[in-house]
Amino acid sequence: MGAMTLAEKLGQLTMTASGYAVTGPIIVGDSTDAIKAGTIGNLLNLVGAAHIREMQRLAVEESRLGIPLLIGFDVVHGHRILFPIPLGEAALFDPDTWALTAREAAKEAAAEGLAMTFAPMLDVARDPRWGRIAEGPGEDPWLATRIAEAKVRGFQGANLAAADALASVAKHFCAYGAVTAGRDYASVDVSERTLREVYMPPFAAAVAAGAAAVMPAFTDLAGVPMTANKDLLRNALRGRFGFKGVIVSDYNAIAELVRHGIAADLAQAAAHALKAGVDIDMMADAYRRGLPVALERGLVTMTEIDESVRRVLTLKEQLGLFDDPYRRGAVPESAAALSHRRQLARSVGARAIVMLKNEREALPLAHSVRRIAVVGPLADAPSQMRGPWWGAAEEEGAVSVAAGLRAARPEFQVMHAPGVDIDSEDVSGMEAALELCTAADAILLCVGEAATMSGEAASRAHLGLPGKQREFAEAVLQRARASEKPVIAVLFSGRPLVLPWLAEKADAVLAAWFLGSEAGNAIADVVTGRVSPSGRTPVTWPRAQGQIPLFFGQRSGGRPADPNDRYTSKYLDVPNAPLFPFGHGLTYGRFALSNLRVTPVDVEDIDTMRIHVDVRNDGPREAQETVFLFTHDKVASVARPLLELKGWAKVTLRPGETATVTLSLRAADLRFLGPDLEPLFEPGQVEILVGPCADRSKLLVTTVDLSWSRPC
Ligand code: BGC
């Protein structure tokens, strides 16, 4: 640090794109000269081992101080081989698999020389109008927290310096998912309690798991943009959570402080961000251009700049970049590693599918089915399967539904026609597709959103099927009804859609999100019965848009809905209940739960409860059931949500088999933030609820008594 000039220091605080995959308004040209001059210390959006190595060589061998570059990329759900989008992968409710896919993605990206991923995205989201719900963990803080831990563990591995480790960037701190009206980048205004109970815990968990970096959200929180939010970045993140790592701004976010209306110019914007603790300026060039002016004006000190430079250099050191800047990308991956990863993508894809409905034994397809009409605009759409953030994956790399089915069984006669486009008014192809339906034994109706209709800058006010898809789907359903053919709707989306009519009329509905490189094979595995579906939805599916935001963790209020009392909390025109609750997901088994018991029932704050429930598979096939554990604190000094998720367990049972499932719950996890927002363990009764989803009518309930620990 003593040898560095101001320009070189500001270079270490600067991250620019190489022009590969720009996600924002600023496009920077060739950075080669700046790297040699030591005035760019970090890059994003660069892929390919040879390119990365050459850029690194310029920094290490041709710059004055030879400080290696930190090169990051959005390795969100895979790099070249894609796993399901994060919302889909959340449906697995399986921390080990969440960690495993992150590990595989890290290996693949690190083998190209990358050292940082802008993931995991940990924004709890309860408004499906917001397109970025696709990139995140869903609606629940407990679930998001488990994902945070698993992903950081997976991306970073045991040792950040290892050749296959990536520095993980937990993003976007904080409450980005609560943008007003679900409109991306809009203002956020949530209570301090909701911030601490819902939006912050996943970030605290990521920090506790050792996340190397954090990215503040683009948004403002009650008027204070997160990029300049000293209270949350310095006091909460670095203070309360104990975060020691690097804060990297979001794309151009520092310059946007001017548009937010809290800075008059780039120098003031840069000063705000630096003082809040933002170390790396991604794509705004505000630090290089603004901080020298800010220094002159006395808005920042050299000590503050040095503090950030030290953090960036420390991270580079932890990543092993000073020891050997080429350790990542030195050895290309073997063909066996790639094929293993594809297999994993297939099995994870199949497990991410949520079977929302299955009637008349539509699924798995009967053995008599030979001719299958695979219709709809997403039936043979390989590039769409990758989802809204496809990283460095090739378009041709993803398997479509039609291709997956053809490969699944040679005896299948797979007939395909799109019928309509995803989003156009053209209905000229409808009749041809309907004719295929007439000729088929079963119909797979593949409808939904285009991949780019969710993700960043992809909010939607209408959550139905775009274009003429509904018209087409209704025609298919009508044609099928006349001939008694099963219609299996395969729904592609980056969010829950609002489709009560489809859920009513189709025989089966699969939420297939965007499953990544192996999508079609994964769907074929479930449809043919090779894999019994086990995914559970990590978000509530509304029956009407006007119900949004709809999530299970609501409070009772003083006038809970009562059909016989007008002056209670409900709508005149739609029930309060969702179309599908959080946790919903059918299997090829049929599970019954009984005999819920908890020990101890008198609980002290140091205890761990064991919760047992018997699970029996009454169905005709082996399947995996997920058993959720919720709690409800009936009387507390601050009203608690009607259900709070506290865990889950999985069990696979053969037909007729019974097993006892045991969950554990630490009494300490029943603490909540008291009236003063400090954690409080409050004596009283707490309901323990266990069952298949967040629908209270389907849960077994028992009650425990909490009391203070007796002094020993
Ligand atoms: C997104 C981030 C992403 C960054 C870099 C931004 O537009 O908000 O999530 O990491 O671009 O690609």
C-alpha cells in the first residue's frame, strides 16, 4: 500500500466490464491500457480461459506493481451447464444439493479463471410481479437463510484460496424484493421489524457462513439508497453481523446516487458510497473520477480510501491470487467432469419440478400412451429453458421438452407444433397443433413466459399467459375433453403465475420454472415416471392478482376473515386462500401423517425439542414426501405470524410403507424480536404444526409450554 499512487489505489476500487454481457446502461470499451497502467483492478463479465489469462497476464506482468486482477461473473445457477433457476432450485428444500450445485458451478467457472461470483441472490420476495423473484430463494426468511448458508459453502468451498473456489457475493443487501408494486428498481419502504425479521436474516447467515463479499441493492430504503446506506452497511452489516469482507456496488449504482437525488455530482456520490463502506465501484467509474475531487473538497479522507483498498487486497490475498494468479484456469476440466455435471443438472431439474395438480391419473403417462402431442410455444424452445440469467451457457446446450421426450422412450411418437408464439397475436398455427392433439393419446401443453419475462428489469403487471397462449390452451383443453385425452400442462415461468382456469381444467399441471441445460430430459423423467416428483413450491401461488402480496407468514389482525361477518379481513370477490400454498407439491405417492408428538412439552430456552410424526405412503408408487415444521406463538408481546417455518424433513417410502420422521427444533429458534427489537424468549404457549404445506387445515398441531430456564 505504501508504494501505491492514488490512481493505483482507485484502480483497486474499480471494477469494469469487458463488454461481454452488459446488464446496465454503461458500456466500457477496451480496458487493456488501464490494466497495464494499474488503474483497473477488477473486471466483470469476462469469460473464456484464454481471455481471462491474458487479462491477468497484463495486470501481473505488465503493470508497475503487478497486482492481480479480481475477475467476477454472475455464476448464478451454473456457468456453462445450467441448473434450474434459483427459485426452481429452492423447491428442492435440500441444503446439500443447493451446496453441491454451487460447488459444481464454482468448479466450472474457476476452471476458466474466474474468482468471484455475484451470487447467491438472497432477496426474499413476496410479490411475483417483481421479475427478480426468479433469481432468489422465494418468500420465506427461514428457507432463504438455509439457502444462503448452503450456497456460500458451495461456491467458496473449504478454502477460498483453492483453485476451484469462487468468492461469493451475497446480494442485494437489503429488502430489494420489497420494491413498491413489484416494479424493479422502485423505492422500498419496510418497517425496521420486517427488515430485521424477513429481509436481513439471509444476509446475516451468509456472513456467518463466511461470504467474501456483499452487494448493496440498487434501491433506496425509505429514501436512503442502499449504496449510500451507512446505517445498514456500516452499523448493521459490518457492525452487528461482523462482516469483514468487501462490499461491491451494483452495476453503475454509485453514479445513480445522483438520480436518486442524494448527490449533486459524481464526486459527492462517490463520497457517499465510500463513507457508507462500499469498497468496489462496479461500472460507474465514480471512484476514479469522483474521489480525487471529493478528496480535494474534503468530503473523504485518504484513510477511508486506504481502508477500502486494504479490504480489496486482502480478498485478493485470501483468494490466493498473489501466490499464483493463474491457479484458476490452469487445468481444463475433464470430459468426465462435464458429463457428471450434466447428470446432476438432470436430476436436480427433475427434483425442482413441482407437480401442482394430478387428476385422473394423468401422470405418470400410462404405458398405453404411444402418441404424444407436445404443443405450445415452449414445447421445443431450447434457448428458453435456460431462464433469465444464462451466464455463459450456449443456446444450443439446453434440451427442449420435445427432444427430452423423444430421447426418453424410443416407442414414443412425439408430435410437435407450437400452436402460437409466446407473445404475439398470431393464431395461424393453432389449427395444425390442435390436429396433433386429436391424433394423440396424451397432450403435453407447454406454455408460460419467455425466459426474459422474469429476471432483472422484467416486472409484469399481468401474471397470466402472454400473447394468445390462453386462447390456444383453452382450445386444446376443449378438444381434449371431447375425446377424453389427458392434458398435462407444463408451465414455464420465473415466478408463480395467476392461472386458476388452467389449474381447474388441465388434468395435471407441472411448474417447470426454467430448469436449465437438461430441462427437457428432467421433464421427461417426471412425465414418464422414471422420477417421482418431489419439488415443493417456495412461493405462494395467488388465485387473483389483487391478492398480491400473498405469503403464508401473515399476521392474524384483529378481524381475521369470517364468511359470516362482513367486517372482517377479506375480499368481496375472491377468497383469501391462495391457489396453491407455500410448500405445496404432489408426488406419485399418497401420504398420510399421524401421531404428532413433541418432547419435551415443557420447554426451556436451552432445550432442543424432538418432534416425531408417522408418515405412511398409501399410494401405488414409491415417492418422497417433504414434511414441514411450522410454529405459531399464540400470545406474545408482539403479534407473531400465523405460521413461521422452522424446518423440514424428507422421507422416501415404498407403497404401504410407514416411517417415523423426526425433526428437531431449538427452543432458541422460538425467540423473536421483542417490542424493542431485541431477541426475546417469552414464556407462553407455542403451537407446533407439522404437515405437507403451509395450509393450516392440512397440518397436525400440538402445543408446548415455554418457560425460562431454571437456575442451576
Ligand atoms: C444486477 C446484479 C448483477 C450485476 C452484474 C446488475 O444489473 O443487479 O445482480 O450482479 O448487474 O452483472
